[in-house]
Amino acid sequence: MKIGNFLKAFLALVAFLPALALSANIIVVSHGQANDPFWSVVKNGAEKAAKDTGVKLSYRAPETFDMVAMAQLIEAATNQEPDGLVVSIPDGDALGPAIRKAVAAGIPVISMNSGSDVSKSLGVTLHVGQEEFYAGKVAGEKLKSMGGKVGLCINHEVGNVALDQRCAGFAEGFGGKVTVLPTGNDPTEIRSKVTASLASNRSIDTIIALGASLAGEPAVEAVKRSRSRVMVASFDLSANFLASVAKGEAAFAIDQQQYLQGYLPVAFLALHSKYGLMPGGNVPSGPNLITKDKASQVVNLSRKGIR
């Protein structure tokens, strides 16, 4: 069954669930910080699934990108013996022991967003997300076809395996010279560093950001200020970055549909708790390239916290 048909059938089933009062207890532990608009969309999806299925949901995350703190959150969740656990896995080595404890305790675990490359080895039931290296490669190939030759990949969370894979995939697909620019998650810092990079290397003609709000928007501003002819693309969506795509100021956005990454694992675990149902494999949520002709259609949903 194609993924589109599968999702249609699944969502039709979910529509009947509220009356069933599943009342399972599901915990989500993600690595995303509260100041990142991307993760607010994931949380929106998880909360909507909990409402649709009638389960109890607890959504948790460390205050910063901290794998020690995240592992502790996973262990604390395991100790509560939930009916299901959803985790992101930005670092399999750091989080693996905590995840294996949950699996060994008999708790069904689904990973989302990051960790598709290690989830199976950790005993995770399935993964909902996109293959990050492949998504980066798709973006690189597209930007190469648009004439890009010298690229800059802005990595706002170095050490997050998923983001590192995006840059690596971009470099392979792009084929030209690529430099990784490490930054924090402060948009002002990112704009300053991109501006400095453009000033020091006039041959840069392509920029790929790994998050639209944090890095994509500041990159567009930096290009405007430098008056350079540079293509800018970004992973993920924000209303402002989509507006830049619609106006031709940015090339495209890469949509991994993170709302589904929050929604589907919670709904899957709700069904598993009640009926023992579970998809037979990973569920790809992306990548989808949002180009100028599609951007305006997606802006309103982004503002509503769905895209």
C-alpha cells in the first residue's frame, strides 16, 4: 500500500477513536528546545493525536540540547511505566542505553524526527520521519541544477547526528565545494556569521540552512544586506521563510511535515494499546520541496502551527 493510501485509511480509523476512550498513558521525549518554532509544531501534532484518540499525553524536553539531560528524561519516563514512549534520537550513542532500558521493560517505543539510522538496532518498533542524508542529497541536487557551485551549510546544532547528516547529504548531492558553518541557535548570531562568510568568500553562491526560523530567515537577511546574488534554501518551514520563497528571495524549503512526526507516533501507540495494531515498518514524512509555486498555499498552515 502506498504511504498516501495508508495515511488516508489510518486517519479514517482515528476519526472513530474518541468515542472509544482509549485512556492509555503516552510520554513523548524530544531533544528540541522550547524556543524552536519547529518543535512547537511537533508538539501540536502530538497533542492533537492525544485529543483525537482520548489518551493521556505528557510531552517533555530538556531546556537545552543536552543528551545527558535527555537520557535522564527517558529513564524517568520508563520508570513511570507508560503504555507507550515516543523519542527523538539525535545521538544514538548517548541515548541508546536509556532507550534499550525502556524496550527491555516491555514499553513500546517509537522514534520520530531523528534516529532512523539507529532506531532498529536499539529495539525501537518503528520510526516516523525523513531520511536526513537523503533529504540533504535531494536539496543539494536541486540547488546544483539551479546553477550552484560553492555552497555554505549552516549547522546550528553541531553534534546532532540528523543535522550533520543533512550537511553531508547536501555536500554529496551538490557536488561542488561546500563549507559547514557551525553556529548556535541565536538568529542574530547566525545572521552575523553568514554575513561574515559572504564577505570573506565572494564565491559562495548557495546557502542551505537546517532550520527555517533559526537559520533560514537570518540567511535571507544576510544575503539582502550583502547585496549578493546567492541562492538560499532551508530545511523545515516558517511563515516568514515561506513568504521569502513566494517572493523569489529564497529558492525553496524542505518540508519534513513535522506535525505528522508528533501526531502519528501517539496515534499508533494509542491503537497499539487498545488493539495491538502497529504499522509493519518505518513511515517517511518527507522530504517535500516547497517551491515558489507552492509556498503561498502553505503559509497559512505554517502560521497555524501545522506546517
